[in-house]
Amino acid sequence: MNSSVPIRMVLASDDTITREALRSLFQQAPEVEIVGEADTIMATPEKVRERAPDVALIEVSVPSRAHGLHAAARIANQSSKTRVLILTNNSDVPYVRSMLAMGVSGYLLKNSQTAQLFAAVRKIRLGGKFIDPILGNDLMWHAFDINAKKTRPIFSRRESEVFRSLIRGYTNAQSADVLQLSVKTVETYRLRIYRKLQLRTRAELVEYALAHQLLTDNV
């Protein structure tokens, strides 16, 4: 990586070992300056607000999928300067599309070479997009389009409350605690919401919320 001006970066991961490994890797590249770290994905937007980095590198594991989407959306809403690069094992195309819809600039799989990671950081810092080549064809031919769902279903009050908790990344147990419902009741409402929206996953649900301007801190 060659640049006369260091690339200011914030690292984020729920996993300490992964975060330390990434820090060690980038410390070997003088072109990158680590200006902050977030020890949870949900803490990333605040860290970005504090440090104003060029790039926020977010490592997303399977349990953190929804948190990754929410963090990416918040960063995109609060900063036009910071580019988000997702590093993950998740090659699920609807999830990748959801991330891109959130304003993510780069999406890289963890089995990539180090040189590819550096190339992704360099490219998105310059305003470009970087998508793992393995995902290229799948994304091109994937027919899913959340914006094609033009009708807005009518939710009951409880369904609306569960919907808001889902797009915020809460687990069923967390939603049940906040809403003072049983976990089983939350699961029932969640299934009703998916059925009404004709969706299958939380990633699709978050993309729907984004497409209809429902993904805000006040939702």
C-alpha cells in the first residue's frame, strides 16, 4: 500500500483475538494509521463519530449479522467521509445486497489474501467500491429486489413494536425483555411480520426498513 497521506482507520470486531490480529496486520503497513478500535460492532458508529476515520473496517461473524447491518446504516447516516469495509465469512447474497444498500463500500470474505484486503482498503479510501470477486457473478444474477414490494402491510401495535426491535438487532430474548412479553410471543409476532412482508431473513427485513426509510434511531 502506497499513499503520501496515511489512511486513518477504525477497527471493529466483537472478537478480541480477531481485532488484535487485524491491528497487528495493519501496523506492518505504514500507510495505515489505526486511530481507534471498537470492541463491539454496535459501538462502531460512536467510535467513528469520535475519530472521523477514512475507513471503518468491521469484522462481522454470523451472530453479529444484524448488528453489522445496523452499524453500517448508522455510519452511513452520520458520515459521508468514512467508508465502511465489511470482513466476514458470510457469502449469503441477500445479506451482501443489504450491506450494499446500507452504503457499505467494501465487502470481503475472510479467506481472501492479505494483498486483497489492502487493495480493498486502498480502493474504498479513494471513493471506489470493492466486492469480493467470488461474489461478483452471484450478485449480478441475483433477482431479489426488496423495492419491488410496493405494498405496506398494516401492523398491529405489538407487531410494530416487535418490528422495531428486530431492525435494531435485538434477539428474541432481548425484545421480550424490553416489550415485557414472553419469548414465544415475540417469536409468534416475528413470524407474522415475515409472513406479511413476504420475507425470510432478518437481513431482508433490515433492507426493507432501509428501502422504506424506517431504519432510524427513532424507529
